[in-house]
Amino acid sequence: MSDSDDGEVDKVLIASVHDVKYVMSLLRGVQFGSRATVRATSGGLSVTVEEARTLLATAFIFKDIFDEYSYHPEVVPASQGLSSQPSSQPQEEGEPTAFEVPLNTLIECLSVLGNIGGSTSSSKHRLWHTGNSDQEGEQEEGSSNRANSTRNRGPANGRIDQYFAGDKGTGMRLSYVGAGYPLTLLMAEEASGPTATCEVTTFEAEPMLELDFLESPTVLKIILKSSWLRDALSELDPTCEKLTIIGNPPPPPGRASRASGPPRLRLQAVGTFGSTEMDYPSDKEVLETCECEQQVRFSYLFKHIVRASRALQNSTKTSLRINEEGMLSLQLISPTARPRHDGGNTSGFIEFRCLPLDEDP
Amino acid sequence: MRFRANIEHVNTFYKISQAVEKLQKRCIIKFTESEMHIICNNDAGEGGIQVWSQIKVSSLFTDYRIQSNANNEIFLALSAEAMTAALRSAAAPSGQQGAFSADAEVVVRLVKRSDVATLSFEILTTTRMGRGVRIAHDVRIEILKREDVSRLKEPMCPEPEVHILLPPLAKLRTVVERMRPLAADVIGIRANLSGCLQLCAQTDAARVDVSWNGLSNPTMAQDPSTQDPDNSEARDPTTLYGVLVSLKSLQKFLNSHVVSTTTIACICQNHCIIMYVYIGEVAEAGGVLTFYVPAIIE
């Protein structure tokens, strides 16, 4: 890293994006806890936050979300001189490069130029309630592009802002030289506006909590619209302590049992002032898919589950799975609605994994 | 001692008053035959920021009459908040809230009511329904004695290293606001002679620099008393000169974004930063609010 040209090559990670909003919305989805572990691989970034060794929230930001993404894992210094080792080292995907950052600070840095409002969720909220969100999203995107045919095309989250503030995406370039170096962010708006350079202190990554969902067989698998889950969580009394998720197998065929049978999915919350039950009927409109062989019943700390609310706001679809051990996996898809011709994977997602409460049977 | 004037540009006066009010509870106003000076000399010790302003009488008032034994000058101290409140009811309605029409006639005069000196704002306007209304605000004032006045001194500053035209204050304000959690109450301001301005903040968690390029460096009239009038030419145009200021003071200054059109910042390295907030266009020279923000010396 003697001079700047070499430094560019040596950097472990370089990623740039012309509008930072989408990345921000993914990061905000896991914004709890003070530190986040960032893992970089050749496929993209993952940002993980852990709470109470029970909850693990990870935002996956795939490399196609970035306009530019290059990852050169640090070569182990020992292999420097030998000719046989270094050739094999970078090829295979070894351990990802991991480091910790203060997540709040990172988010504050990304929004330092000021035009990234957290208010975009309200507009999306309205969209989803009308049903076919994908189509509407595209229409909106199309018209906004026509309205301001400037160079930058913001992702879906910025649509409303584009109408009011013109096309004002904040471009961002992120780079990380390697262990011991800060995470450098370079941000700029339109040509006349200011540019910001931030250096976020990084820390050595601590060993992460291992929650392997596939360790034991899945017993409940549901795909539903995120708004159904988000609305349910927001209805619940925030003082609740415990949230129980109950899944039931499909009712036996026959009209009578269909109406009176148990709901496919029930959320049950118990708090100081009483308990709440919410039932999701067996309807394709509500539960897109629901796989459940026999009754499943697991409880979680409500304060852990409610951490997902913010991420739910920015997502369209949720996959809710529970395995035999009771581990809950919530995968929340956040679409970018950004047109891509090369067919890359442009939708990032956020995954929450949560261990159940131990309960007396 | 007599004083009477019509406030012609109520909105401008109101905005100035707003900017001052956020800075300090009490301010000093000096009326002379040609100018109005608003002075906040930081007696309360709020961050050390001072304001010395001079506004031409013609850019605020018409029908201006002043008379006093002290060279036709009047010095008074009053509550900035009360003055703002008085002007608020005279200012043109903004949006739906204003109950009165815009063409208010506002007269301000010095009045003594039962041995209490007041500055009386009399507002004649009409409601939306077309009925005439008369509003009067009496703002209690304190006439300053000559010895108090003689103690008021504008801060002395060395010749600034850099003069630079600031970007719109509203924009600057958002950035500073956003930098607040990233700064440990101190923000660095740096500028050079080739149009670059930087704001810097640093904590253990992050270091942030926000920079503007392509700003202009106005040529200021040199103070003839300085010994080396051509030393700005000698300076390297890319060297950044900076001061550290308290974030709170900077935010207080940025409250003046309501009134600003053009703002020039002068940096006296490690001493202070002086901001000239022009009221109206610079060419008209309607008035200027001068903010002195002292540097924090590490």
C-alpha cells in the first residue's frame, strides 16, 4: 500500500452504488444493537446483528445491488513467497472477510448529506394494500423515469422523493483496505453539492453465534405478504412478553370442517394486561403457501420478534419457517424495482433467526 | 429622546429578530440616524458567539425620526423574544395560519408608560373579513447609560486567512444537523483560497469530512491598518485554514438561514470564524449581520 494506485488494487473490498437508499433500507432493517458484523464474500455483503445470543438478524446485500463490486480476500502473509500456494488461495472461496462496525454510526454517516429520509415507508405502505404491488411498482417507476430523465435512476424507495426534490440520489463508494483499517465511505450528490468522506472505525470480528436452521427438519413453512405480519405485530401491545406461533395442518377435506377447523397460523401474545390471538385463515390471499404436517407450537420473546418490524416495513414477502427445535427463521424480501438487463439477483433480503423460549410442556 | 418609525419590511425585520432570538434572550439595539445595529455581546456566556449587525434604516423603515441628547443615538436593551412576538403578529401571514391580510401598517415608537420605557409596536391591519384591527405590543426596554455603552466593544480579530462564500445556509444546516451524532460537540471548519470548504467531525467511532468545492473566494477590502496588505497573494491557494468551533454555536449561527441570501465566512486560523450574513442582495448593501464564533483551542 505504498502509493494510491497500488492501494486501489490491494483493497479487500470496493463497492459503489449510485443511490444509497436501498442499501440504507436494508441496513436500517437490522438497526438494533450497537455493533454489526460485516462479512464480505465474492457474492456480496452480509451485515449481522446479534441480540442476547438468541436473535440473529442478517441483511444480505448481494453484489448485483452495487454498480461496482470487487472483492479480493486478504492473502495469508505466509504464502507470499511461494509460487504454488498463492495461485490456489484466492480462487477458492475461503473464509469471508469479517469485521465489526458501529452500525448506528455507519447509518449516520451514510445519511450525512441529508436527503435520505426515513419517510419513504409510508408511500410503500399505501401501495401494498392495494394488492398487486409488483405491477404498480413498475408503473410508478416508469412514470418517474419519464418525469425526470436524468442520469440517475433511484430505486423504488425514492419514488416519492423524486417528485418533490428532483432526482437527488446520493452516490456512495465504499472501500475497506483490510484488517486494522477503517471502512471508508465516499458520498456525493449532484455535481454542485458537497462530497462527504467518512472513515468508520472497524473492529476485529468476534466469533458469531451459530444458528444453523437446517440442522433439524423444518416443521412449518409459510410464505405470506409482509404487510400481514407487520400489521399483526404493530397491533400487539408492546408490553407483551411472549409471542407464541401456532401452526396447524390443513383441515381434512369436507366443507363443514373447513369453516370450523383451527386456523392454519395463529399468533398468540401474552402480556400483563391480557392476551391477544390473531388467526390467519387458510386462504391463498393470506398465506401463499403453508406447509405443516402436524401442530407446531413455539414461543419466543416478543421483544425479539418485534425487532423485525422495521425490516418488515420495507419488504414485500416473508417466509416464516420453524424447525423441529423451534428455531424461527424469518426471511424478508425487499425488492429494488430497479431494472436490470443482465438478470442479476437484485433483491436483497433480511433474515431473522430466533431461538424459542424453553417451556414446560 | 424621541423615536418613531414605520416598519416597511416587516418580514425582514421579523426574520432578523428570529435569528437573534435563538442566540440570546436579550439583545441590544442601537438606533442611529442612518442605521439600526443589533448587538448580541454574549453577556450570558452562551457558547461565546456574538453578533454585531448593521442594517440600513432604509432597508427596514420609512418615515424614520430619531432625536436624542447623545448625538441622536439611542441605545436600548430588550428581550429578543418579546420583540419577535410583536413582529410575528405584524408579519405577513404564511400559509393558512395568518389571520390578517398582508398589508399591515406597523409603527414602532419609544413610549414611556407610567415610568417604564417601552418600545411600542402598533399594528394596523384588516382581518380576512375586511374589518380593521389594531394590535399593540409594548416591549419593555432598558435605555442603556453612556458608560454601559462605552463598554461595548466589537471583538478584535486578526486579519482572516481565508474569505469564502458559504453554500446556502439551509443546506449547510441540514448537514451540520446530520453530523451532530458523529461529532463530539466540536466541529472543524476549514477552507482554502481555491473555493473549498470542509466540515469535519470526529469521534472514536468515525471520522467525517464533508466538503464543498467550487465556492468563490471574494476579495475583501483590506483593512488599511494591517501591515502587510498583500499577504493573501503570498498564501498557497490550496492550504486549508481551519478553526474548531462548538457545534452548538455553529447551529445557533445557522438559525440565521431564514434571513440569509449571501453569507461570507472569514476564517482566522485557531482564533475565530466570522460570518457576514447579508440581508438582501450584497449589491444593495441593505445590512449585514456579523457573527463571531470563537474557536475552541485544543
